[in-house]
Amino acid sequence: MGDLEVTTDGLAVPEGDGLDGRVALVTGGGSRDEGIGTGRAAAVLLARAGARVLVVDRDVDAADQTVEMVTAAGGEAASFAADVTSNDDCAAMVTEAMRRWGRLDVLDNNVGIGSRHRLLDETDERWDRLWRVNVHSMVLATRHAVSAMAASGDGGAVVNVSSISALRPRGLTAYSTTKGAVIALTKAAAVDCAPLGVRVNCVAPGPAYTPMVAAGGMSDEARERRRLSTPLGMEGNGWDVGQAVLFLASARARWITGQVLVVDGGVTLTAAARDL
């Protein structure tokens, strides 16, 4: 995926991100109001790198706002309304990307929801919904997207969004379990898709401050504690996660598959307590 430049020592190296003329599909690509969530950031960054982006969200108005940001930055994008827990909707979004641009090269599986309940407090209804949204949606989207990537003959890249909760569970049992399943899915799918030239990787964000977090009513004090919990003493945001998605989707990561890129400011190195 992406053009290669042969150097004087005979080694083929990627020239740029290799995304010019490529097509990317970002699920959960909208965001609350004008905020920058991880999906919106990825959509904008992929477009800046030259990809044409289909921004998918249940809230088409939010997707439209992302498209406006992409257009303002000189990129090309379109919005599409879909519920990624629906097999028909996942098929339709891939069909739309193919109809509009004739190919599909990148899938960013960004949709996810949370639950802060412990095992004994979790309900069957919440448990089932987390699995449908956080895991089954990625299975459906990946299945349809990879089929389209394989048809192009140029390979492709899938980037799944997990969480450091999969690596450092903190009592968020259902959420941590589903995000752990995303990592297992990533590794298994990487093996399945390798013969098709499709790479599958995963980003595991830490406590980034995003519109979704802000909507939960986090206090200034709690936000500061989160910042200080990182060894770097820095607050992460949607752009930080989006940059990781861009890297794994790009030709710069052409020899990387089945891996988990942790983007957390170092939190998993030091913090063990639950983030209340």
C-alpha cells in the first residue's frame, strides 16, 4: 500500500504517507458540537494526508460537521449515516465508498461506548449492548471492508480502537472485557487478512480528554488528576489518537500488523488505581 522509493542501497522505503488518492472509511467520525473526538481527528488527518474519507456516524449532522472541517482543510470527504451494529448498514457504507470513489483502502473502526460498572453491578442489557457496539460492530465493518480492499488488489489497512482498560483493568469489567476482545480480534484478523495484503492493527488510548469525556460532566479537579496521572504530565486529546491511527493506516507502517499501539502519555507504566 503506497508508492515506494528505491534508495541507493537498494532498499524500498515508503514515500510519504502513501495515502494520496486512497479512500478511507471512518466509523464514529462525528463528534459532539465542534469538539475533536478521536474519529473526527482521524478523519481530518487522513484527509490532510491525501485520502478521500467517508465519515460514518449514526448522527449524520455530526458527520457533516467533520466533512466541513475536512473541506476547510482542503481535503475531500462525504458523510454517511449508519448504525455499525447493523450488518446491512455496514454493507451499505462500504458500498457507498466504492460507488463514490471506486475503491477502499483504510478502515478506522472507531465506534465504542463505555460502562463504569463492576462485574456484580453490570446488567445483562448493558453487557449485551457493549458487546454489540464495541466488538460485533468491528467484526461486521471489517468483514465488508476487507472484501472491498481485496477486490482492489492493492491491499489495505484496518485500525481498531481499543483502550488501555484492556491492558490495565480497573473494575470496568464489561468495558475492559470488550476492549480486550478488540485486541484479540485485531491479532486474529491480522493473520486472516495478511494473505490479502491487508494489515490489521489497534490503537489503545489512555485518558484523553475528548468531547465524550467532557459530556460526562468531568470536574476541573478530576481532569487535572488525570493529567497528573501521566508520567509526561500532559493531557492527551483526540488529535493524539488520530495521529496514531494515521500512522498505522499509512505506508510508514507497511510492515506492521497485529500490533497494539498504546497512546496514553505513559499512564499504564505507573498508575494502577481506578480512574474515578
